[in-house]
Amino acid sequence: MNEMQTFLGKIGEKYACDYLKKQGLSIRAKNFHSAFGEIDIIAEDQKTLVFVEVKLRKSTDHGSPFDFISPWKQDKIRKTAEFYLLRHRIRNKPCRFDAIGIVGDVKGDEIDVVSIEWLRDAF
């Protein structure tokens, strides 16, 4: 991932965190890494632990942001989530995988958001 992609990812994740907080979720972690990959956001939705993938796109000319969460990426997120649960000794807690898709015009360190969509149980 190049510097610009990393920068855009951080901006998208900030907007996604703000959005999820407004929806009543609490953020537990951001950018959780393991040998398997990374999870952008880990949140709690009441009693459910939510692993969130964030995709920011400048347009939908080549598909929605959700189209860019490949089966390979989903598998990496699942494995990283398993590692998170083991590391934090979390058992018997409902979990789900969500996605936040953001379309917007990036201007410096801000986004003119065209749309933001939260897909629960995305995969």
C-alpha cells in the first residue's frame, strides 16, 4: 500500500468511526494487526462484537466500495478476528462482520462525503 492509499484509508476510517458512534456503537480498537492481516475497526453494538472493514472510493464508476472487499480479504479479516478473540480471551460472544462504504471527494485531510453506507453482516 502506498502513502496516499494509507492516508486515504485513515481518513475513511475516521469518518466511519464517527458514523458508527452516531449509530450507538462503541469503538474498541482501530487498525488491529495480526500476522493474518488487519481489521480497520472493532466495535460493540450492544452485546455483539463487530469487525468492520472500511472502503473509501472517489466514485462508483468502477463499482461500489463493497465490490472491493474480495473473498481473499474477507478470509484475512476472519482469521484476524479469530486471533483477536483468542488474544483477548473472548468466548461465547456474538460477533459479526460489517462493512462501511464511503464515496466522496477527498480534499486535503477532509472528505466531501457523497454517500456513506453501513452494511451489517456483510460477509
